[in-house]
Amino acid sequence: MYEVLLTKKAEKEINKLARVDSSKLIAKLLNLVYPFPSNFDIDKIWGVDHFYRLRVGRVRAIFEVDFSRKEIWVRKVGYRGSVYKF
């Protein structure tokens, strides 16, 4: 079983979201497992190993899967237009 963990930056970004959006995102993150369920909108980020994108409406969560420790680290959260800018 994989454990879902948030970085401090991701926690702050979730708190900045609208309440409706953050509650939907948190519900999806709590049910996130590996291998990923087919009903979740998850895509691999092209060109970066072990990084994925979860889409929940207008909100995107960028996360990394650590297969050796069985952990899923949520690295960045934001609305569609700004989340991909590193």
C-alpha cells in the first residue's frame, strides 16, 4: 500500500485554493493508490521520470512516486494555467 504525503509547499497551495476545489482534490488524494485507478485522470509528465499529473476539474496536482519506499509525494498543486511552470 502506497502512502500519500504532501510537501509543505503543496499544503500551502491547497489552502490557497477555493474550498470546493480543495475538498474535491483532497478526496481524490486520499483514495490515490498505485497502480492508479482507471477512473482517475492521471497522466505521466513527459520527460521526467516518476512524475505524474492528477486532474480534478480545474485543479492539477503534480506528484512523484517513490517505488522503493512505496510513497506518493504531492509536490505542486494549482490551477490549470500556472501549475506547470516550474
